[in-house]
Amino acid sequence: MQMTMRWFGTGYDSVTLEQIRQVPGVSGIITTLYGTQPGEIWDKDAVTAMKQTVEAAGFAIAGIESVNIHDSIKTGSPDRDRYIDNYITTLSRLGEAGIHLICYNFMAIFDWTRSDLAKLRSDGATVMSYDQKLIDQIDPNSMFETMSAKSNGFALAGWEPERLARLKELFALYKGITAEKLRANLKYFLEAIMPVCDKYDINMAMHPDDPGWSVFGLVRIMKNKEDLLTMLHLVDNPHNGLTLCTGSLGTNPANDIPDIIRSVKDRIHFAHLRNLRHNGPGDFEESAHLSADGSLDMFAIVKALYDSGFNGPVRPDHGRAIWGEVSMPGYGLYDRALGISYLSGLLEAIEKGS
Ligand code: DNO
């Protein structure tokens, strides 16, 4: 497995590549052109500059998270082909730049959703959390403001203000989009992009829904093992694969993550490894990475990945805000660096013990 860290790019991230250089074990960067809008063709020079910046710091780009999908593609609107063509052009530019991994999601309107971005823990750290009772009290139209209020002034991944300014329009667009329709639109999209993925050997790694249930009545199709298997069977091409995100699948205590890993194993292209704590039904908070701090057995998860022969990029995911650090929620340096050390230790022990 290759240890990587997510970096949002100069001007968007409080963490620098020079700092990441000093986190032992990290050899790859997961990045994106953060300022781009879903549906846009990525500028060739901007892709080259992104690559040069990462390489000048002594890393390689291990993958892109994310190339976001335009809502017309997700909803199967009449203009979707135009946006699919744009996506294909972006993929070919990334392929030409030697990039072989793309993380994306097919969530309706909202990417990952939380009721609080800075819940205070007893250790004085703050974490992101989700409580369905609180979400039920929020008007979805004010969700963007709710999320942004505690973002420390950073733009949140997947929460593009330009797109969410049109929330009413988006809700109208997704009206009547059932799971079957969303899956059919996903299949249409994947079938269209597979030739360019085959040409450049690009692994598409679809991210699960976070949390793993319907939010604001919007449909979800990547909640559990059955959904993941259905998605893989939609288009049976090895380039159609998954991001195994433990923090997203782990929101539902019924999801047995090691079992999911064993079931989808050769189609996992990327893994997000983090822990969370279940407080009750529909109520969870993120935690430090180690097993003892949350509800997930991180040893069993890393072991299942190792046993399945997974050899791709992994990264720590959301960390706690600790030691006074101010960053994009979940994406500070300190707790993710602690997470990397812990995950690297687990991995070394598993490798040497096998
Ligand atoms: C949040 C992330 C998500 C993820 C996308 C993938 O922190 O896990 O925004 O990157 O869903 O497209």
C-alpha cells in the first residue's frame, strides 16, 4: 500500500507540501484543481502546473480527489452529453499527465454532510459530527450556510458555493430521481468514459455515500455492500472501481467493513482510512484514527486490505482539530500525521507478522 496525504493546493490548504514531506512514510499526494467547477474542462496548463508543484516538493501525484460530476450527468438531463464530453477531455489530459487514479462520487446535491464541523470532545479537541435529530431540524436550503459557518473560512470539498447558490433549482432537478434512475445515469456515464480510462489506464474510484443513508429525502446508491456490488456489476470493467472509505461506510454500524473489503477486493483502487464513534442510531462523531478511540476495528480493516492483496494508495482521512491548529475542518496537519504514523505501524506489524 502506498501512504498518501490529501492536499488541496496552494491557496486552499493550511498545510504545505514542505510540512507533508516531514510526515514519515508519505510518498504520494492526492490533490485536485480545487477552484474548478463540476462540468468544466480542466485546463492543460493548470494540470501541468499542479503536477510540477507536487513533483518539485519531492512527491508524485498518486491520484485526483475529486473530478466532480456535473448535476446534469447525475440527473440524466438532456445536456448531459456535453458534460460527459468535457469529463472525457479532462480525463485524457490527466491521463497524458501520467495520472491513473480518479476519486469521484455520485451523491445527489450534497457531498459528505455533517450537523457540526467542530463538536467539542472531552479531550478539548473538536471533530466533525452528525446527528440525524439535528439534521431533521435544518432547512436543506440553509444547509450550505450551516456547513460554512464553522469552516474556519475555508471552502469545503464538494460544497461549491456557486453550485449550492442554486439549491432550489437543484432540488427541482433531483425530484423524481429514484435509485434506479440514478444508477441508470451512472451506468450511462461510466460506459461513456470507460474507453478513455482503458486508453490511459485510469482507475475510477467511486466514493461511498456519507453518511450511508438518505439525507433530506435525497436518493443514495452507495450505502452498503449490496450497493457497492451492484455498482461494480453495472459496468464490468476493472477500471470501474471503488474508494473504500471506512468513515463513510462506517457511519452505519450494520456495515461489516472487513467483509465488504473481501467481497469487492480486486475493484478497490483507493482507500480512506479513518475511525468514528457511534453515539446512537443516526448519531456519530469522528474520532482519532486508532481503534481504541472509535467504533471501528482499524486493525481488522487494514488486515483485510492487506490480505486481499490491495496495493494502491491509502490516506488518512478527517482528523480532529488539536493543538490549536486552524485548518479546513478535518484536514489539519497534526491529527492526520498522527493517523499516518498509527496506520503505518499497523501495516508494518501486519506485513512482518504475515
Ligand atoms: C470529504 C471527502 C469527500 C470526498 C468526495 C469524493 O472530506 O471525503 O468530499 O472527497 O465525496 O468525491
